[in-house]
Amino acid sequence: MTHHEHTHRTPEPQNHTPWYRTWTGLAGLGAAALAAVYLSLFHVDHVRDALPLLVLLLCPLMHLFMHGGHGHGGHGHGGHGGGGNDADRPTKGGSP
């Protein structure tokens, strides 16, 4: 029987381009900017009427985008979900 060397290659990490740097993202941002200018110039009353609703809609969007990087889920990363080791946490008062 022939001996084969099997090397397990880990895939190279792919450089993930943010959505706003793609052509589709830039086109969407341009369309949103044009819509904002159009609404602010010709439909000021409608925008003013919808402003309280728009502020309320910002809350879930801020939660989605601003909580992205600090370990939600609790899979032992020491984030908000627990699961971290108490020995890894600094103690209050200075004495270990």
C-alpha cells in the first residue's frame, strides 16, 4: 500500500469588503442621498410629521450596528452572556 501525506490546509482568510465599499453599496448610498435631498427640499412637512417614528426606528438599527463587536452570545468569550471564567476578571480593591 502506498503512503500518502495528507496535509490539511486551513483556508486563507478572505478579505471581506464592507458593504458600503462595493458598487452596489455605493449605488444604494447615492440613491439614499438623492432621496434625502428630494425629501428635504420638496416634502419637508411629511418628513417633519414622520420624525418621531424615524427616531424610534433608529433604536433597533443602533442596537444592531453598534453592538456588533463585543461578544454577545455567551460562548465563553467573557461577553455579556456570561460563560467567562471568574479567574480572568480583575478583582475590585486591588488584592488578588
